[in-house]
Amino acid sequence: MQCPGCGLQRSMIALMRGEWLQSFSLYPPLVPMILLVGFALIHLKKQFANGASIIRYGQVFVVILILANYIYKIINHQIFV
């Protein structure tokens, strides 16, 4: 059985190699996660007016993507014994 984070490391390696499509196919939530972390780090320095709200909604969005990816993997890759 796979976990909700399965494919994250392979996706990160593919992304660092410049293989964008392979990275996305391995773990679609990776790029939004990276963007969210980057925005949060910039927000710590710049203190955007609505930065906390954007981070909060971004977290919800990323969690929904992770759960959707996990459910997709369970449904499409389930092994029937």
C-alpha cells in the first residue's frame, strides 16, 4: 500500500533534472508545495498584507491535492488478490 507522500522524492529528483512532465506524473502536488513554501519564506521577510490568508488557503489547496492524488493512486493502482 502506498502512502500519501509516495513519489515525492522521485518527483523532486525529476524536477531538479528538468524533467517537468515526469515530475508532475510522479507527484502532482510537489510544485504547489514548493511555491507555497517559497511564498511563506518571502512573507516572513516582506510581511504582505494578506500573506497569512494566502498561506492558509494555499495549505488547504495543497492538502486537497495530496489527498486527491492519494485517492487516485488507491483507486487506479489497487492490487486485487
